[in-house]
Amino acid sequence: MSTREQLFALAARAAVGHVDLPISIDDAAIPAIVALAGNERLLPLAAHGLQHLPDEWKPDGWDELVFATARDAVLIEASMLEAHGLLSADGIRVMAIKGIATAHLDYDDPGLRQVGDGDILVPYQQHLDAIDILSGAGWIAPSATLPSHRDAVHAVPMRGPLGRDVDVHQHLAPRALGVLLDQADFFAHATTFELGDTRLGAPSVAHRLLHAAVHYEASPGRYKRLSGLVDVLLIAHRHAVNSSELCATADELGLRFLLERALRRASALSGLALPAEWVDAFARPCAKPDRLLVAAYNGETRRPVLEELAYIRLAGGPVDKVRYLSGYFRTDAAYRERFQRGGLWSQARYLASRVRSRS
């Protein structure tokens, strides 16, 4: 097993409560596993899975690293609560999504789910208002995008006074996947959890599972972290009795192929058998997903041109499509300052390079 495979098997078994199951871990690989765990946001789970070993396995600075991870989580949660308070005071509905929501709703101990930032979803009609409110309170938005593409941007990272980022989402995924993961449906079926003395909205079980699977399978390179795949496995195991319903939700949205791929991948990497309920659910016929969407996302290599075509096909009417396409060549001062390019030919060269690099 590679270091990555050993880390995932260790973390996945710790998450679902099977730390007692035998797993082949090479003692000599433990320092590499621990180092990789930080990048993959699996440090607490790795520590939990290795707790039965003597202290000799701990690399230098291990306790300090675990403490720093816990401290980061506290600061990120405090930043989320601050953002929630600022936005709620102005009448903007806020939903906690991704890592922190999953940590509090699906893990036995929220501290086992390492997070690198916070994520909140706001109604897309109020997304710019939310950014303005946070900016007015001293939060910093480091990114710039094409002015005509702002409606398509799925999230804007905002850094608060505590120095931690909270991504403010108007969509749940990039491009076409964000169109299919309709935020109105997420808000309509929301659940809640308590963080401190605040009750936060969060996605339903079906939406948490599907969002985790889509996020992992569609994320590029460094954003394809194993923590997200552990989330998929954990939620699926915890709610196997509802597998038919969960699978049906993914099927209705045309995203079952990503859910099935993520769950089968997680099961194979962890060495944990796919629960029988999921085997039965996946054996049932499913609706055919959009062929262009499958071509764009059903592979290990990014296909940026197909991703854009899939989005254009699903997003809005003819006027919206023309506005989006022409928007590639309309830049504003913030975009030109950040990327040091602008104008027709400069943008055309940039697009050509993206197509050639397939990144």
C-alpha cells in the first residue's frame, strides 16, 4: 500500500469506528503518513487511528501540531459564528456547509474532522450584499473575477479579523454542478446543529452526502483532499439504512454517477466492504445522466472545455449564455490588477493556454 492508501485506510476506519480491524501499516512509513495527514486534513483521525501505538511513533513536534490543528478549528468556528452574526443581523439566511457541518452532524467527535476554513451558503440573490456586509466589517476578499462571470462564481473566500477564511458560497459547486445542486433545494430541506450558543442551518443527510461526493470527485488536484472522501464513506455507512432514498436523490439530480464513483473509491481504498444496502441501491436501474456532464466530470483528468460547455448548456436562456461567453473578454480594473492581463487578445491567449494545458 502507498502512503496515501495507508493514511486513508487508517483515517476511514477511525471515522466509522473500526479502529480494531486489522490494517497493514508499515512502521517506517508512519512519519510520512503523519506528514501527509496534515495536507489531507486528516491529522486528528490519523492520531486516533494510531493511538494504540507506543509514543515512540510520534515524530518531533507531533503534540504541538495536533494542538495547532485544534486551535485552528476553534478560530475557524469562531470566524463562522462572527460571519453568521453579521449576516443574520441584516436578514441574510446563512447555512453552514461542508467540513464544519459534517463534523458536528456526522462524526462522533467534531474534533476528529480537521478543517482548513469555514464554508457558508447564502441565497444567491444576496451574495453580493453578504460580501459587502463582511467587507464593511473589516473582512478581506482576496480574489477577483471577470465582472460578467460573478454570477457563476460558486464562492468568495473572506478573511476575518481572526485571520481565518470563511468561503461565502452562492453555489454549492462550480459551473454545471452548481446548477444541478440547487441551493433552494438545500435550504428547503435544511437541518440544524448547535455551535456554541448559536443554532446553525445545515444541509440534510442526502445533500451532505451528495455534496461531499461531488466536491471530491470534481475538485482539481490539490483540492481533492482525502478528508472529503472520508466524509463520503462515513455518511454512507452511518445512513446505509436510507441508501435507497439517498441514491434516489442523487439520481433525480443526474449526479448518481459521481456519488457511486466516490463511494466505491472510498470503499476500495479503505478496505471496508460496501454496505449491503448500498450494493442493492446501486444495483437498481438509474436515469441516464446528461452525456456532456458525464464527459466533463467522469474521469481523473480535468476537461475545462467540456466543463464550460456543460455549464453553458445548463445555465439560463440564450441571453445568459451570450453574456457569459462574451464576459471572457470584458475585464475590470480589479481583474486586470490581479492577473496582469485584460483586453481581447490577452484574454484570447489566456483561454488558448487553458485549453492546451487542460488545467
